[in-house]
Amino acid sequence: MTTRAELKVAPIDGHSWLIVPAALASQVQACWFDREYWGEAAQPLAADRGGRAPPLLLPTDPGPSVWRHYQRGGAVARLLGDRYLWRGMAQTRPWRELLVNQHLYQCGLRVPQPLAARVCRQGPWYRADLLTVQVADAQTLAQRWAGQTVGEGDWLRLGAAIAKLHAAGCDHADLNAHNLLFDEDNQVWVLDFDRAVTRDPGGRWGEANLARLQRSLTKIGASSGFNADAGGPSAEQWQRLLDAYREKLDDRS
């Protein structure tokens, strides 16, 4: 499945480039990726996942925006840190993430509006950053689950939101409880499309996404001291999500 998003690339200097959705090419400024430009106006965002530097909240012209630096996780981070192998611009993590994110945004899904990315090359490696508009006054599913405040209606909203994501062909590489948000109107948003790809809807990859989310909830619940179902959703709760997911997919078929 191909996306209809169009991206523009503009050189910043001899070794770095700005990647911007075509519609925003005249609005985004390269200085937005300059930490000194913002000074004290750039504020760290509290992260509910440890191990990586927190993103920054910036007062950009489109509104409060989140600046995320691409950083490896796991054991490989000790070796490569924030470096990625250069295979051409179209193979960089931010290029591919922006394509998917912009495609979903154009489809009308509740995803952060993508603003721009920066890629800085040094020899065979590159480093990168991404800027998206903030989803204000939101709480992650992980926070709600750890606080045991996920209501019956929340499962229905989650199932419907994930169905819309999959109907648009998005195979999310890391659909976990940290990447699902509830806004102030209790609507569900999806975050973080790093390594996500677009596919033809209806494949087994959708089931894999759901299984990843279920494992995430189980892990969070177990670490928070839940007793029922080893920390995961009850059979009734998970079935409620699945029913809403399948109903929404049927409506769109």
C-alpha cells in the first residue's frame, strides 16, 4: 500500500537537511531544531518510559510542539547510541515515519500533526530529530492502566481507534500502552510511527499489533502490583476492545 503524502527536502548546511510535509514547506524553519534558539522556552516533557532523554515542548508557530530525538533502545544503544547507518534519505527513520504519520493525518485519523524532521549525516552514520504538534491535556493508556482508571467505554474507544488505524493500512511497529493517548474529551490518539509501515488492510499483522498491546498492558499491570490475570486486561475487558475493533472494521469494509 502506498501513501499519498508528499515530503520536501531542504538543505540546512553541507551535512544536514530539513524534511517537511509539502503543505508546510513555507512555514517550518530550520532554527526550530536549534536548542539555543529556544533557550528557556524549551521545556522537557515528563516521560512515562525511562532510559531515554525526554522530548522537549516548544512554542512553535503552529502551537505547542514536541521535539523528539531519535535514540536507540536496548543493548544496541550502548554501542551506537543515537547513530543510524546512512542508506540514503528515503531509508532514514524520520523520512519513513513522516510518510506514515502524514498519510494518517491526511486520512483524518487522530494522530499528531507532523511538522518536520532534521537529518544530520556524518560519514556512514546519521542522527535525526522529529517535530510534531502536541496533543494537549492528554493521558497515556499506560498511565490510566497503572492507575486502574480505564473505564468500560475506554475499551470500546480503543478498539475503534485501532480499527481505524488498521483500516488505513498502518502496521504500527510498537503499538503499546504508552503510544495510545486519551485527550480531554476522552478521544483516543495514536503516537509514534517510527518503523511503522503501510500495508494492505486485512493481514495477520493487525493481530500482531493487538497482541503487542495486550503484552504491554500485562507488563504495566504486573509492575503496578495488579493481581487479576497477571496484570493484563480481564477476558471481559479485552473482549470488549476486540468487539469494538471488529465492528469498526466491518463498518469500513
